[in-house]
Amino acid sequence: MTIAVSPQALPALVLNADYRPLSYYPLSLWSWQDAIKAVFLDRVNIIAEYDQAVSSPSFSMRLPSVVCLKTYIKPSRNPAFTRFNVFLRDRFQCQYCGTRDELTFDHVIPRCRGGQTTWENVVAACSPCNLKKGSRLPKQAGMIPHQKPLQPTVQDLHNNGRLFPPNYLHESWLDYLYWDSELEP
């Protein structure tokens, strides 16, 4: 098969069977190759297409821009504890000073004082604030997180993800994405 544009340039938005994206952040996208494979395996319906097509001597197909799974995938209720998800929960802001630069994560109760690496004890912190707080407790350091660290739901992370729309959104995706342009991250 030949295609005139870069494969990464034409991803397909992947929707669950209820027509909602599998995830907002990162946005659920498949390469055009994966989308076509899913079509041939009868796992998705094509909802929208690009103008570009792939062709072989015996076959031609326009590339899918939006696909919908035929089988509903139940979203997980408890998101994985990852550095990225901590940053997303905290809206990519230092919980001490509010900057978005040089983010790390900080143990509110330091590990050397028995603090654990859990949703309830870790916050996003910029490197300068993390170094300034050091191994002290928040009150000792005079650094209380802006919001109490809690385990988010998947919905909480999706809602926060909507605050950070990707740089590129194809027009065929817009009816399935719900970005709130009036909210500032």
C-alpha cells in the first residue's frame, strides 16, 4: 500500500461504543494502520474519514479519522498511580507556588518520616519548591499544598484533561470532544 502523507499525520480518534473517547488526556488516537486493521477485524465502525486513501493493486480505502468500537469497554474506576496522573490531577501546577515549570513530585510527609508514595501523600511540585521543602513537614516548611492530595476518579482526570486540549484537533473529531474553552488550566 502507498500513501502520500506521513502515517503519523492522519491518526484516527477512537471512541468507545457509547461514542465517547476512550481517554481525553492523552487523547485516544490510533495510527491509520491500526485503524484499518481494526476495520478489517470487524472491531470498529468508521464514523468519519479523511480525504486521503490507501491503495494496493486490488484495494482502495479512505483513511478513517473517527472510529467507534463495536464492543463497549468499561472504563476503570481507579486510575493508575503514575507520575503523569499525579501531574494531571494537580493540573500540571506546583501545589506550593503554582508554577508549571520543572515539575517533580513531592511527598507531603517525606519518606524519611514514614510518608508513603500514595495519591494521598504525593503532589506535583516544582524543583525549587521541592528542594526548599526538603525533608520537613508542610507546617515546618511553611509550605501547605494548595489542595489536599486525594485519589482522583477517572472522571476527575478526564475533566482535568479537557483543560489541556491537544495542539491538533481534526475537524471531524470536534463533535465527539468536549473541550471547555472558557476554563483556564
